[in-house]
Amino acid sequence: MNQSLRSKRVQETGRLRAAMRAMRAMALAGALGAAWMPVAQARQPAVSLQAPARYPSLPAIANAARLAANCAACHGTNGVTDGVALPSLAGQGKGMLLVALKAFKSGARQGTIMPQIAKGYTDEQLAQLAEFFAAQPAVPTAILPPAVLRIAGAPAGSRP
């Protein structure tokens, strides 16, 4: 094979590789754009979800309740945690919760996952979360098992 033919083949291969890289980059950008779409939509002001007309007996889901559903994995349903490893959020003061959430968001308060989670919410959404959890009934210590009370520092044999 002569030198000019080899040179043309190398150029064509180079162009083909460049075109393939560009196509992969566009496909990746499209996939990332689709993956980030829900995040972009979540940052838009949300309204309460209304039950479809065919289900008039279903209540509307409040925006704060939808936001609080993200907290259930660690802090329990409606902010009631099993055990003492993580704090129950239910029944805590709105102001205290809001200060803690904003401190996590700003980085003033350290945590394992909460700083990253808090950064994903607007200040308005943090206020909605604090109000939601403050409105939930607190867990009475009388229903906690004795082992949990001991871990929490309650005197042995005491049952409020």
C-alpha cells in the first residue's frame, strides 16, 4: 500500500473516531438532561396535588407532606423514629427544626448525609418541612421499650 493511500485511511479513521466521540457525548448529554429533568421540575414552585375528579374522596396531598416523605427512610413515617440512633422530628419546635435544617444547608452543622440533603431544598421548602414535623404528634416515652429508655438515659425501672 502506498503512502498517500495509508495517509487517507488514517485521516478517515481519525474523522470516524471523532464523529463517534461526538455522538457519544451528545447521547450522554441527552441522557443527563433527561435524568436532571425531575430535579429541575422539583425546584419549580409546587402546588398541592389534587385527587383526580374520578376519585373525589381522596384528600389532596399537601406539599409539605410530599417533601417530608423523603425523610421517612431515616426519621420514620411522619418523623417518628424507631429507637434513639436518629432523632424523631415529630413534635419538635418549628424554630428549632428550621435552625437545624438551615445550619445543615449552610455547612455550619456537620452531618453524614444531612448537609447534602438540606442543600437540595429551598429555604421555603425547609420552612415547610419544619412546620410539618412540628405539627406532628410527639412520641410519648411511655410507649418506648425499656431498652430504648435505658439507652436514652432514663433511670432504670422508670416509666413515665
